[in-house]
Amino acid sequence: MAKVETMSLDEKFDIAQRAMDLEETGNLEEADRLMKTIPLPYYLAKVMKEKMGLDALLNSGWNLSDAEAEFGSEWLRK
């Protein structure tokens, strides 16, 4: 299955820069929330699912759109 890009690299860098700016001002919770809007790479989502379990992965707050694009939507339900 071919990987589908859900967010451009420039968009990811922009979000990461804004998150770093928030960290510098001490707003760590907002920085963390913002970073989790960047899709978690599918291979990391797979490892997290295997090591932590599906519920923990789903409750982690990460954007899982890349994993869903790579493995299919059913992957997040199994």
C-alpha cells in the first residue's frame, strides 16, 4: 500500500516552529497539544500499538491519519 501524505513537510515544520515558540514562553501543554496535530509516522504508530496497546495509542492524542492511510481505517479498530 502506498503512503499517502496527509500534511506537507512545510506544514509540519510550521507547526513544529510554533510549538517550539510556545515552549520558549513556558506554555508546554499547548506546545504538546500542537505537536500532536502533526501526523505520527505510521511506523511509530505501529510500534506504539504493539508495545502500549490500541487503547493507549487511541488515547494518546496523536494524529493517526498517516497510520490510517498506510494500514487502512480498520487497523485502528483491531
